[in-house]
Amino acid sequence: MVLFAYARPDHLRRTLACLRDNRVPLIYVFSDGPRTHDKTELVGEVRALLRAIDWCKVVLLEREENWGLGRSIMAGVTEVLNKHESCLVFEDDLICVPGTYTYLVDALHHYRNDSRVMSVTGWTHPRITPPELNDQPYFDGRAECWVWGTWSRAWQGMNDQNAHEMKLAAAAHGIAPDCYGCDLPAMAEQEKERSLWAVRLLYHHILNRGLCLRPPWSMVEHIGFDAMATNASLPGGWHNPPLRPCPPIPVKWPEPLEHPSCPTLHRAAFPLTNKVEPLLPKLKRVLGRVNRRVRAAIAVISGNREPETMTPRQLAGLFVPPIARLGYRTLQRNLRRWLNIATSNKNPDTLGLSGNYSTWAAAAANSDGYDAENILEKTATALRKVKHREAVYERDSVLFDEVQYAWPLLAALMWVAAQQVGRLNVLDFGGSLGSTYFQNRAFLDSIQDVRWNIVEQLSHVLSGQRQFQDERLRFFESIDACVAESQPDVVLLSGVLQYLERPYDILDALRQTDARFLLVDRTPFWAGSGDRLCVQSVPKEIHRASYPSWIFSLPLFRSILSLHWDVICEFDAIDKLPGPVPLSYRGLIAVRRLTRNRT
């Protein structure tokens, strides 16, 4: 297997975790050098992760220069295929479900001598997947670059021509350049400028009438659509549905014949009009205004209309092109928007979430932090009153006159207890001093066997053990310490994931426990392609503070979670905070996905 990495250590950790889960035995890694000085530290962190791999054999090439993704992949795949008959290719922002490696390796082995097949891939999408496949793979004349594999025989010629030359050669053979979508000709012209190496792979298939084997549903997710992305964008409507378990390896692999629906599906998914049609109404309005103003100007010049009867703004409007004024108004709106965002980043009185940061360090540098000891003492004081029934409910160190129940979460806890025959053993990660436990105590008291384990930072653990710990409520400094003493049935993440620098690492660590259920609550999501890193400002009535906070991409979060969990339901949470993008606080209930036996 071949892996290409650059300067995104957080993404790479998740990619490596998937490769470890897939038991990949050998990885050739090409680590690109820093493009700019500010990337040096990140490249160093990436290389430290790669050097630390001890679960498989690694052949690591660390480039001093920055080659860029296109040049690096073209050279790296060529180098590996000079030594091996075939290879699979990953990038550092791609993850996959367990079983993907075995599935694709089996496909590479089966079609190794069939010249009609030029590649295999783990990615497909409902927009381009023919209907009624059931669980069988299919062949497509358009290749793919998200987790793909090929053979040395099929790679021949990739370095001989660029995409533009291949496009012209295909046309000379009577093959329409846009036969698999109108996006291809434009990408071919931008190959060098934007390092779009994959369009060459696509035209290499088209020119040679080669086929790509696709699975019946996607086994792969792209996690790189965020502020760290250097050459990735995801148009609307292309989010993966939540990933399903790996399809079964076919008892009999299909004959290499392209599914007849593929060209039509690709042309429908990538039409010429998908860029033009949304602009037509606005263009029509602009042309109408131009026409009216030209006619009015002619009337003034010809003497049929007196300019004195018009305001200066109307008179100027006759001669200022509407398109120019439209552009000016757009610029004004954007400037106001950017100014508001910039101001909100530095104003501690601005409530909610603001900004869009590429790194946790950048977000932390633009926030005030908080007085941890003061907040801990306020929380402890409030919860002591709740514990001794002098108050009914605490949230975020604030006391309330009545309990504000998160009913879906409470229902999930009771459902888990019913599944476990009256037993509830919770690992509450980031659970403060027991806020959720005391919130739901009236209902938890009806369950005979309850163990509520809170994993928190040391100061909270010491305070919790001293003031609140009893036979039911326990405090631990780490997940390992909790699991060593107790075997939780359910993991609870309530209002905590967004405040972790590496939330997916924590999800991965919690997955290593034997907990069967996962409950997420009070977590901000938006509909965008990538996670967004902001700064959250807290009302001074609670405690004056601001700190980094994630807004998670809901489609991406669903796909990542679906690698190992089946989501039973999602629900709206009680939190309501404004942000720089439309967002909502949500929760979900999930059950661990059992590994399926393969045929």
C-alpha cells in the first residue's frame, strides 16, 4: 500500500487508525516537505507519527522539498509499481471501514491479468451508482482517486502525456472529452495550475477504454474538507451517506463490462448547466436593467427626457453599469461580514461562536481562556447544593429553579438500563463533577444497579473524589483508569467533544473500550463539508471566558461514526448558541457495530 502525507497530523492519525484496523502489512509512505516556513512544525509532527508506526512494516521517504500532491503521487506510484505488480493508494485525509483493504486486495488479485480492468476503488456515490446492484460491485469507465488501486501494466503511459494531451488524443479517436461529465475538460486545462493529477488518471482510462471496479456502496470517506485543505472542495449534494459495513467479497467477481448507466449518470452528475443555470435569473435581471438604462440614456441624449427631472443618483445610474454596481454592493456586504467576524473574534462580550481557524493554536491565541480554578469552585459550590437537595439543578456552574431535562438523553439511559437487565454502567467523559448524573438522579434512583464513572482532568477528579464520590459516582483521570476498575456499558459525551483539540482521537480511544452504547448530546453541528474551528465566548453572568470550539460537519461526523457504530436516532439538544454559520446543537444514540462474518 502507498500513503501520501503532508502537513495534517490530525487527519493522518485517523487515516493510520483505519489502516491499523484493516491490518495493512506494508506501507510505502511519501512525506512531502514544507511548502512554507509555517508548515515546518506540522510536517515534523507528521513524520514523528509515521516513524512511530509499529504495527506494520513501513518504507518511509521524507522529501526535503515540497513536490505538491500531483507530482508526488505520479512519482511515488511509479516508484512502487517498478517494484511491485500492484498497489493501493491512500492520501492522509481518507478513512475507510474495516475490511476495505482485504476487499480491494482481493479485487486486485482477481483482475491482475485482465487488461480491460485498469483500476479498483473503494468509493462510489448514490449520484453515480447504478440502481439495483444489491451487494455486487460494478464497472465504470470513469476512474476514481479516493482510495484506489492499480497494476504496473495499467500505469504504463501515465507519465507520457498530460491530461490535455490525453483529452486531444481521445477526441482524435472519436471519444467525446465530456463523455463522463462536463467537469473533465475544464480540469484537464487546469491540471498543472491546480495540481489536478487525478484528471490524468481519468483520461488515461477513457483514452484506453479501461474500466474501474467500484463497490456497490462507498467504503471510504474524505475528511479533508476543512480550513487545512490545500486542494479539496466538495460541491453541494456530494456528501457521503453514512458509511455501511464493507460489502461481502464476491464469491464470483463480475465480468469486466461497464454498466450501461455509468456514462449517463456521470453526465447528469456533472452537467455543463450545473455552473450556468443558477446564474441565469440574476443575469437576466442585470441585462434587463442594462436595457432600461440604455434606453433611458438615449432618451436623455435625444432630448426626449429632461435630466433636471431626475435625481443625481438616477442620472448617474444611467451610465454606471449595473454589473459594476452589483459587484460593489457584493463587495460592501462581504467587507461588512468580514469586519463583523474579525471584531467578534476579539470581543469577549460577543456571545456564541465566531471565526474560522485553521489550527487549534490559532484559535487559542485569539481567545482569552478562562479561570479554571474559579470555574471549578463555582461548579463545586453549585453541585454541593444540588447534592444536598438545597437546589434542584446545575448546568455550567449556574443553578436553576427547576430541572431542565434532556428527555432524549434520559430516555436513552433508561433504554440502555433495560437492555442491560436493570444495570447501568456509564463512562461520562468530561462530565465535570457529575452535572448529568445529578440532573437525572430522580430517575437513576429507580435503577438498582448504577455505576456512574466520570473521566476528567486531574483538578476535577481530586475535587470530585473529595466532595462527591460515593458507591455510585466515581471519578477517574483517564479512560484506562476507569476501564481498569469498571466495565462501562455506555459512553456519554455531553457537551464535551467540541472543546477537545483532537476529538476524533478521543472517539477512537473510547471505541477501544467494550462499551456497547454511545450517547452524544449538546454538540454543535452544521451542514458544511468540513469541521469548522471557532472561538466560543461565554456570557459574563456565567464566567467571562472565550476558548476554542469545534462546529462539526454533520455529514462528515455521521460517516466517521458509521465506521464502527450504528446510529439509532438523532435529536435536538437544549443548547442554542449563534455562530458564523447556521448551526444546531444535536445529540444521538448509537450502538456498536458488530463485525460481520465474510462469505
